[in-house]
Amino acid sequence: MRTNTALTIYNKYYDPDEQEEVYQRFVLSAVEWEDRKDSNVLASGGDKAANQAVIYIPFAVGNPYYEKAKVWLALADKSANFTLQINDLVVKGNVLDELDEDFTPSDLLKKYDDVLRITSVDTFDMGSFSMRHWKVGAK
């Protein structure tokens, strides 16, 4: 699989110590990101952006660090792993910003062009190892 960019994932979870929802950032070095820029015409006559992406994550890149959602949520130290959950944030490229009270998801949207929420995750774990991947839909 040919790849064209890095991917930054912000996994959201509830931290009982902080008693709030927090985000854990994880960067994958090589994924295939395919943009789909679109516009929906509203009945009121306006336009609404309908930007979407399909992201292919090769097992060869993500598998050593990937955990299913329930396993990842149970980890005491989540920083060395990632998961793929609906509504988690993804950003095209290697983003160094951490999400916290000083830099929020709204700030992330203002600073970067390609910030989307995961809407679907499909696992393709058949065939040779080089063919196996996750297909992630985001908008």
C-alpha cells in the first residue's frame, strides 16, 4: 500500500483522576489519506461544507501499537498505544499540539485544515500481511 502522509489521532476517554474527558494524542508515520471535498446545498439556499476523508492505515504501521477500544480504555498508560473509536479526532499530518484546557478541539479546528471526526472503522485482516489494513471514514 502506498502512503502519502502521517496521521495524528486524538483518542478521547474519561480520566477518573481528573474527573473529565481528556484526549490522548498518537501519531502514525505513514497512512493513505484520500480527501473528498464536497458541499451540500441546504433547502434554505445556503451551502454546508461536507468535507470527508477515507484513511487507510496499514497493519504494518499501526499493528504494533493498536488496541481494540475496550482494551485501550483499560490501559493505565495509554500513551504508547492508540485505538480507533467513532467520534475520535484525526488530523492529516504530524501534529504536535496536545489537547487540554489551554488548547481545545476548537483551537485544533482553527489551526489546521484537515481535522475530522471518525465516523466508521472497517478492519481488513485477510490476505497477506502487506494487504491488511484499517479503513477509517471521517468527516
